Amino acid sequence: MKNLALMLFLAATVACAQDTGFRPASTNVPGADFPKVDLTGRVEIRIKAPEANKVSVNFWSGPKEDMTKMTDGYWMYTTPPMAPGLHYYTIKIDGAEVSDPSSYAYYGGGKDASMVEIPESGVDYYDVKNVPHGEIREIWYNSKITGDWRHAFVYTPPDYDTRMKKRYPVLYLQHGGGEDETGWVRQGRVNFILDNLIAAGKAKPMLIVMANGNAQPAGWKMPDMNGKGFGSPEFQEAMRHRMQAFEDDEVQVLIPYIDSHFRTVADRDHRAMAGLSMGGMQTFQVTFNHLDLFSYIGGFSGVGGMIGRDPNQPRDFKTDFNGQLADPATFAKKVHLLWIGVGTDEPKMMHDGIAKLHGELEQQKVTHIYYESPGTNHEWQTWRRDLNDFAPRLFQAGTVNTASR
Amino acid sequence: MKNLALMLFLAATVACAQDTGFRPASTNVPGADFPKVDLTGRVEIRIKAPEANKVSVNFWSGPKEDMTKMTDGYWMYTTPPMAPGLHYYTIKIDGAEVSDPSSYAYYGGGKDASMVEIPESGVDYYDVKNVPHGEIREIWYNSKITGDWRHAFVYTPPDYDTRMKKRYPVLYLQHGGGEDETGWVRQGRVNFILDNLIAAGKAKPMLIVMANGNAQPAGWKMPDMNGKGFGSPEFQEAMRHRMQAFEDDEVQVLIPYIDSHFRTVADRDHRAMAGLSMGGMQTFQVTFNHLDLFSYIGGFSGVGGMIGRDPNQPRDFKTDFNGQLADPATFAKKVHLLWIGVGTDEPKMMHDGIAKLHGELEQQKVTHIYYESPGTNHEWQTWRRDLNDFAPRLFQAGTVNTASR
């Protein structure tokens, strides 16, 4: 009897140890035991570097710490508990900053970096589930603006290939700086989020176009920025060139391409744009310059820093945002949704900049949605949540999706 | 006059120097100056590792050499001239084998490795050109065989979305060992090869399905192979399990999924399968077990090593290949194409194994195509050439593509 009790106790202990234990991350390449993640959000990183003198781990929005050399030639480090979501990191080996060979590569920071996924407990809106699935399609289009072939992804909803007479509204959705058009698919899980929302009847079936936000005019070359800071006139001028090339490509080439190659409803009532960080800035530039083309606008962690404006000066709604917010009543009739969001744990300047814009919009009586993602940083978990809140609000206006059925 | 001549001479020298000079590889991430490639196929590799003691480069089918430390903290190495095509490589930094942060990552060797593309002079069949483009579509399907969600790519030809009544033949196309379903798209450039062939009228418009060849039965776990070699009975048994899971998934789940979600002609006359290396072995296993489903068969650098047979014994056509080659006349009536190929510079065992199979097929009077890719190794340039030769031979039989128009 005593033995049975002991066995039960031991079994419970083992089960408990398993439940709180470290397991290989879903972002690992097949067969890789590390990185491991536990239920508290701690991450164990391990890399083999038997002859290295110093190895450190570099989470871009997390710990940057030395790893410890073990006797078997491996180096180890365990993070404190981290927020759920996808975290970019690299590893420094004797001064070389590289990605972790145990992780799949994700394009960020201008390179194929490593990421570790920490599951969010009780949440499955970005998981692949047993619901009808849309497709992600890769397209190539030739741009007279950038002078090259450009690669983009298009999400088509589950019924796109069966309801052949139906036409669909379109969301143009942009990644952040240092990322590319793969971000919303691989990091953002845009297809699973939309599949799940559509299956639950929460979002209208829509196309989502994800372009490469890194554009520059044909023949133009980025000047040497050696020694020039982000705030320098040269850098700002170069950014302006690139932002303009992106805007021109989207408006003059990409939108006509999508409207001629997919079954879209090609009018402003059925066209939205959103983006994260740099993509949010692009969204505000493109949409406020082309309200004839868009009627839904979303800025995810990135609308504050419009190129060329002094962040310390209050906004002047007569001129800022192309003057479109000067008359809020007219704006509200024209634009069905203005949505801005930010994570509570983002860097103070980013968080406060967007919170401040929210306050100014309130004061100006501009109808809008403001969303704060609790406990998340300038990272993909914030933007997955943003999309999950933003997408259901699209194309719900009276006229939308009725003429097209 | 003398000065003018000198200037012209200098200008010619400069132009000449530019023409033979090193340029950033197309496989680099945007903005990365290295790796650089010159017209002779030499590659300059550079990586920053200021505090490392030893850095070496490891081309999987090329040089494995120490790099040289420069005064600025960078390490450099220049290869001898290498064959055109895509070359996998990694970098070793004080014992840590990692990928090069300057290169895009490509999945190979069971991880996201680096690659450098050496252009093939005078050849553009795998380039993006100004022709109608098909799409690459990502699909997810739930497999009762493997017990999980599986990811696959489908190439749809340029007219797929405009000729809504047309049905298409299908090629199932597999990657190699250590690779995954991304290989034929990213390394192989399958879409550009097919777009170009179709635009030139050389290949029939077709769907191409690229599945993940790494499968295992639901609930089955790979046994610990510590100390067990590739030839051990345990390893062979595990391979058999995985090959069977792949075959069952393709035949019982994937093909029905494709035939119910795409406009296919769902019969053996309009279904082909091919694969490279491990994918070639999978192709021969699946097709020769299911000639009721397939009538075109391609093995790219990988048909010789059928699981479980002794490579030193001559084939017995009564039993090998499921006995289907015992009667070549019957086989020729049933199978429209049997195609095998290998690169002349592949490892001797691989090259000679496939050349030997070619000889045995000749002797047995089995109608087939044998193709040798000149000067290329067990690498993607061989397989791009294979596909470029193989695809135009598909679905050209009398009945094909007529009933379906």
C-alpha cells in the first residue's frame, strides 16, 4: 500500500515534470532538439562550437547574454520567461554574428535570421485547423517603376476556386523594415488567421496581397550612407525616394495587375491597406495620397514616424495626413475604417508615439479604432493580434460584398 | 593622338577588367557584397569573425578549405573555377558549422544552408522572362497516413485561371534527401523552367505538385540510430517505413486531394512522377507499385539504389521493378516514358550505378531515355537540365490533352 502510494506519487511527479518541461520549438528544423521552450516561456539555446572562446545569444527584443561552454563542445543558455510569440535572434561566435543552424531561417533584419516560437496558452487563432483552407499564391510581375521583376504573395480564400462568379475585396498587407514579402506568410501566419476567421464567420472572404516593401526607382542607386545617421537629410531623402517608388509601384503597377489577374471588386469600397512598422508608414502614405483607391486603413506599430515630420511637434491636421483629417465628418463618410495599434511592451518612443496619435485623433474627433496588444513588444505576436482584430472589421460596410455575389 | 590611343587602351582595359570581374551573387541577401562570382566560376567568400582562430568554408560538392584572416576582422577565400549552377555550402567558425549570413538560406542537408549561384553562360531557360507566368500555390492537407498537416506546392500554368473549362495533366515532382518541398521552387526554379517551355510551345501546360518527401507513419518514431550505419538492417528498416509512409500518403491522400481541388485529368495517361536522388528512388517505388496511376516516370540522379537490393548483383527483371520490366513490349504499351539521367561529374558510385542501369535496360530492350548532364555534379544544375529535357516529353501521347480541351 505504501509502495503503491509512492509509485503514484512518483508517476505524478514524472507527469508533472513532463508537463512543465522543455520541448523542442516548432520553429526548429526537423530533428533538432534545440531550441527548447517550456510552459513559462523560457528558452534553452544550444550550439556546437567546440573551439570557440566566446559565444553569445542575441534576441533582438530580448536577452543578449553570454552562453556557457559545456564539456561536450556545446554552448548553452537559458532565457528568463519571455512573452509568447515569435522572437528573432542570432548567435555570436567569436565575433561572427550568424543564425542558429537548429532553427528554420526567417527573413528579418536584412538577412535570413533565426526565430523561436513561444506558444501562447489558450490561443489557437493562428494555428492550422480542420477548416477549409485558402491558398497562398506566388506571383511575379514586371514593374516599370522599379525596372525589375517583383515577387509577391496573394492569399485566396477557401471558396475562391469553387465560386467562379464571385468577386472579392482586397487587403494590401505590408511587412516591416528589414523584412520582405515572406513575413506575413511565414512569421505572421496570415493564411491560418484568415482561414479561421472566415470559417467562424467573423471575416468576409477576401484576397490579401503581400508585396515586397523594399523598392527603389529604376536606375536609382542608394547613395553611400557611411557615417550618415537615420536622421540625416541624406538618409531621409533616400527613404523618400524608396517610399515613393513603393507607392508608385503599388498604385500604378501592382493594383492594376491584381485587378486584371484575380476576381476582385476593383473599387475603393472593396480595397484596404495595412502594414506593420515601416509597412504602417507606407500604408499611411499610400492611402492618404490615394483615398480614391482605398477606404480601409490599418497601421500596426508604425504610423507615428511619417517621413520628414518632427515627432516633437504636435500634428497639424490642416496639412498632416495630406489634409484629409482636417474635416473629420467628410473623412468618416469616405473612410470606413481607420485602425491603429501598438504593443504595450514596445519601445517607449514607438508606444508613446502611437498612443499620442490616438489622443490627437480623439481630440480632432476622427473616428478610429485604437488597440493595445497586452504584454507584447515590437514583434510578430503584436501583429498577428492586430490582424485578428483588424480583418473582421473589413468590408462590412452596407454596400460591400453584396453587389458582388 | 598618342594620348587618345592610350585613353582608348585604358578604357578597353577597364571595360575588360569589369567584364571579368567579381560581382555579388544572385543568391545573396539584398545589399550583401559577398559572395562574389566571376565569369570563370570562381567564388569569393567573406565573413566577419574578428575574434575567431580558424574559419573554413565547406562546399558540399566543392572545396573545403581554410579561409584567410584579413586585418579588418574579415576572413576571405576564393575558390578555383566551379561548374555553373547552385552550390550548397556552410562555414565553420571555431568548430561551429553555420550558414553564411550574406546568403539567402536554402533548405538542404536537413537545415537552412547557404548557396551560391554561378550563372551558366548562354543559358536562360531557368530565368524569369517576359512570358506569361504560372503561379506557385501553397496548399495544406491533412494526412491520415502521417497523422499531421502536410504542406505542398502546386505549380499552375499561365492559362489555368483563364481557361476555366480546361483540365490539366499532373506531374508529381520530388526533391532529394535532406531537402524539402521548397527545393524545386527555390533551388530548381521549376516555375520559370515551365513558363519558358510552355511559352515556346515546347511543353504542354501542366500542373506540378511538389510534396514533402519526408514522411513517417502516424505514431511511429524514428529509432535511435546512434552507431548504426546507412547499410545497417535497422537503418534500412527505418527507411522502408518512411518510404512506405510517403507512398501511402501520395497514393491515398495527396493524389485524391489534388484531383478534387484542381482541374486535373484524373487518369494514368495524364499523370507523371519524377524526382531527384531520394526523390528518384521514391518515384520508382511509387510508380512501379502503381502503374494503374502513372504512365510517365523520371529518375534524376537517383534510381540505382532501390532500398534493400545489393548494388553488386545484376538486376533480375523478373522481380526487380515489381516485375514490370520482365516483358518490355507490354511495358512500352503501358508506360509512355521511362527517363533516367545523371551528371557526368557526380560521385562515381552514383554515376556508374545509373549508367549501369541504362546498360541493363538496353540489354533488356526496355524503351527509355538516358541523359547525361555534362560537367555537373550531384547538384541542382543537373536537375534543372533534367527537368528541361523531361517536361517537354510529357503528355505528348496521342490521346493526351485532346479529350480535355
